[in-house]
Amino acid sequence: MIVRHDWKKRLAAALVGGVLLGGTVTGLAAPVELSLEESIALALKNNPAIKISEADRDKAAWTLEEARAGRGPTLDFNHTFTRLEEESVTWPYRDKFSNSLTLSLPLYTGGKVEGSINAAKIGLDIKDWEMARTRQQLKLDATTAYFSLMQAKNLVQVNQESVNSLAEHLKNVQAQYEVGTVAKSDVLRSEVELADAEQKLIAAQNTYDVAMASLNNVIGLPLDSTITLKENLKRDKFAFSMADSISYALQHRPEVIEADATIAQAKETVKISNADRLPTLALQGTNNWQDHDFPGSKDSNWTISLNASLNVFDSGLTDAKVKGAKADVAVAAETARQTKDNVALDVRQNYLNMVEADKRIETSSVAVAKAEEDFKIAQVRYAAGVGTNLDVMDAQVALTTAKTNYINALHDYNTSQAKLEKAMGIEVK
């Protein structure tokens, strides 16, 4: 017997049942209305990147505690059970239970412990700046995703207007063709242009859907959530000059501060490596118990010792460590210089991109006004029989292009400004 599973009917029944029973059905949630600031706040709260950064910072904090523990006392307990082949003069039993309790306190380590603590402190500071960098990157990601959704929404509207205009024009052409005032070719051309506009509208709608999913991904919402934007693309003037922007970035960009901190950390590593050339001093107290019966708590004795140690010869091991650490300092210094150059270049590029987009806004806004006027004239001329269908088609294409250019310029201006703020290292509140 063949059993047929009508999965579509089952799925529909499950969805309806879920709604009737008050259950939550994925994809049917109410739209979420968000401003740009609210989107950024959600990204800072939900995105896994911030959780990873916080965990890294916690690890650095425990590394510092580990380094600090190196200057404190340690207490070790040891229990040993030994079975001898036969009794001896020194130990007239076959079983021997031994216990020892040792307290050690480092008095001087040649600066190794202090260097480790300082290096760990710097490491913790670096992780704090890495967290700041992660927050700035999340702000940029949320901002660009929000602006991209704005852009896609406006382009859908532009393409929808183009489809509506061409559909209305096609009706006019068909009416004139029916009364014999235009040729069949005008109808065919109008139909082709309308189909092409519909194709572009489909592509624009898909871009909008992808942009919606991308924003959801950044801010930590389900990918199929529907977001309603509270804002639209606008043109806010930037307050800093290029020189001021570069100067600000070299003082506040987390990467620059991290690079300088890495130099300091490398110098501490030199001190740690060099400590192996210096003597160490430690105080140690030990108490021992031993017995032939478990747990071996009799026959107690204690010792207190002051241990001094000096590495006289290690076949060049310490010297190699020191030279390697000094090489790391040189690498860190050059990396810091390279980082500052890259930061200055990053600021300059984004500033110039913002200025270029600003100029495009000016020219494209004028082009939109002229294209709208040209399209109206072409329609009137065609309706009066003194213009051609091609004039109307060209005017519509020019209008759609002008509006698209204006929207893209606004988008590029806003995203370039957001990238510039990130390049400057502006703090995320």
C-alpha cells in the first residue's frame, strides 16, 4: 500500500493550530519599529562579538590575578606510602608513611614576578581597548546595515514609481493605438519597457529582503523579523576638518593605543627574561611526620631555610631569551608606527569619500528636479502628438536613474560618515 503525505496541508494545519492555540509561529511576529540608535543598542546587547570580547577581557583579568599570586606564599602537602622489602637498621619496619607540609615565600625574584604583573596589567588594558574597538565595529555594522535597509527601501519605492508610470503610459499608448493615432511599435516598446521596469522592481525587492535579514543578523533578531524604520536617509554636516579628524584618531583610536601598549608589554617581557641572570631569594619552612602506621603522624621534625639561587651558566639560554624579547620590542615599535600610518590613511580615505558623496548629493538633487520636469514635458508632448514614445521612455529612464543616483549618494554619504567616525575612534556611549 502506498501512503501519500500531503505536507502542504499538514504544514497549513500546524500553522493554523499554532495560532488558534495561542502559540508563537516563526515569521508571523509583529513588525519591530526601530530607530538607528535603538538598532545600535540591540547590536551592542545581542551580538556574539561583544560576548566574545567580554570573555576575553575576563580571561585577561584572571591572568593578572595569576601573576599577582606569584608574589604570595604557597603551602604544599605531600603524603607518601612506602613498602620495603625487609626491615633495616635505620627503619625497623616494612611500611613507612611519610607526610610533609611546606610553606614557601619568594622574597626576591630578580624582577620576574613584578614584570609578569606589569605585563598582565598592560594585557588587561589592551583587552579593554579591544572591547572598545569591538563596540565601535558593532556600531558601524549596525549603522551601515540600517542605512543599507533605508537605501533598499527607497530604491524599491523608486522602481515601483517607475512601474506605475510606465503602466499608466502603456494605457495611454494602447488607447491612442486603438483610435489609430500611434503605431503598433509604440505599444510593443511600451510593453517591453514596462516588463524591464518590473524586473528591476523584483531585484530591488530582493535586495530589500536581503538587507532586512542582514540588519536582523547584526542586531540579534530572528532573520525573518520585519523591521519598520523610524528614520530615513538625511544629510547631516560633519563637524571636523580632515586635519582635526586625523589628529583625533591618533589620540583616541583603540588600535593606536593598543599598539603603544604592546610596546610597553614587550619591554616588560625583556625585564622578565633578564631576571634569569639575577639571583633569587626564597624563605621556606617544612614540617615532616613519619610512622609505620597510617596516617604517619608521629616522629615530627621541622626545618626553616633561606634559599638563594643564581644561574651561573645555562649555555646561553637566558641571553637568547633577552635578545628575542628585545626583537619583539622592535617589532612592536614598527607595528605601532605602521598602525598610526594606516589609521591616518583610513581617516583620510573615508573623509574624502564622504566629501565626494556630499558633492554627488548636490548634483544628483538638481538632476532629479530637471528629470522630473523633462518627464512631464515628454508626456504632454506625446499626448499632444508632437513627441515620440521614445522620448517618454528615455525621460522615464533618466528620471529613475537620477533618483537612484540621489539615493545612492545619500547612502554613501551616511555610511562614509559612519566609517569615518569609526576610523577616528569616537567612543560608543
